[in-house]
Amino acid sequence: MKKKEKLSVDIPTIEEIENEQKRLRHRAVYQRTLRGTIAVLLVVAAISVLVATLWMPVLQIYGSSMSPTLEAGQIVVSVKTNQLKTGEVVAFWQGE
């Protein structure tokens, strides 16, 4: 049989333990803050998509029928409404 070897173990000092506790607390606060920030960004992104889809669609102009007011390739933000007046620009989306 082999003889059991004694392993030397360094016992950390109080200062090292306190520093490690501070590091772990800082890490926990950082992770909590990061998760909260990501959650807020996801909610803002979801709300933005809903607003853009339901109330203010973003459209790209195709063709030159509205020149010189609107040129082909321009991006416009429209507002959905049922109340149209003479002289207003009207946009529609035709699904394919």
C-alpha cells in the first residue's frame, strides 16, 4: 500500500475572505442589473414593434407616381386613420 501523503492547504486570511465576498456581491449586483437592463430593452423593443405594426407602419416608396413629393426608395412613417382629408398623402400596403 502507498503511504498517504499530506496535502498542505493554505487557509485564506480574513482580508482575502472579505475581498472575495465583496467580489461576489459586486458580481451578483452586476448580473441583476444586466438582467434588468436586458428585460427593459426587450419590453421597449416589443412595444416599438407593436406601435410600428399597429399604429405607425414604416413603408418604403416604390415607383415614381408621387414625384417630386416622394421619390422611389424613400422610407416614410405613416399613421393609421379612418379620417382622410383632401390633399393628404395616402399609403397602403398590398400583401403578396
